[in-house]
Amino acid sequence: MDRLLQDPGAMALLGREAVLRLRPKARSIPYGYDKQDDALVPDSEEAANVTAFFGMYRAGMSLRQIAEVANRQGLPTSRGGQWQASTLRHMLRNPIYVGRVRRNGMVREGEVPGLIEPELFETVQNGLTRRGKHVREPIREGPLAPRV
């Protein structure tokens, strides 16, 4: 797609607007929601998956393990791809799932229906922070060990 935009021949043949229409649109609707009349409303199937993902993380599963379960079950992401730990981390950090919307650097309450309880969200946030702090032990032996 980006090549088409940079190819003067394609631009002349198709026209800039036609090339831009070919570009896939980014999904701005968070997983678990649909858009109706310019408002976000829960998508029942995806919302159940969101609740399950938060619950699995609270139960002690890693982000990678959750992604593997979702992929084995054939659940596509909102863009139709495979689940990755980074995708799940972004989802679990998103305050929209408790009804808070981030806009222009501010968080607003009540503009969107939440999918999970605030207590579950806070528990998961604490877990993400705690599990995200990896303490690496210094190398004491081998070729990479510091020489004294």
C-alpha cells in the first residue's frame, strides 16, 4: 500500500483518492465494543472474552498463556489477527473497560459502559506493574562475567 502511494505511475493511473481508499482503515473501536449511533456499546461475545482475559490474568496466567488460549480457540483480535502478549497488555491497561475514556490526556468517567468491575481492573493493574518488574541477576560466571 505504501508503495502505491509512493509510485507516481499508480498515483497518476488510479488517482490519489482511489489509492487512499484502498488503504485498510485502522479500527478505533476497542475490542469488546461496537459502535451504534456514534456511541460505543458492548459486543456481547467480545465482552465475554474481555471479562475472561481479565479473569485469567487475575488467576495467575501470563499474557503469553492467555494469548495461546485465545489463539487455540480461534478468537481473532479486533483487526482479525492473532493474539500477542503485547496486544493483551495494551487491552488490560485500557481504562475503557471500566467505563473511563482517555481523551486529550484526560480520563473521563461514564461516557462508555464498563465491561468489568473496577476492583478487577485495579487488581490486574497491580499485577501488571508487579509482574512487569524483572530483576536481573548479575552474571557471575562464564565469558560474559566481569573480570576482577
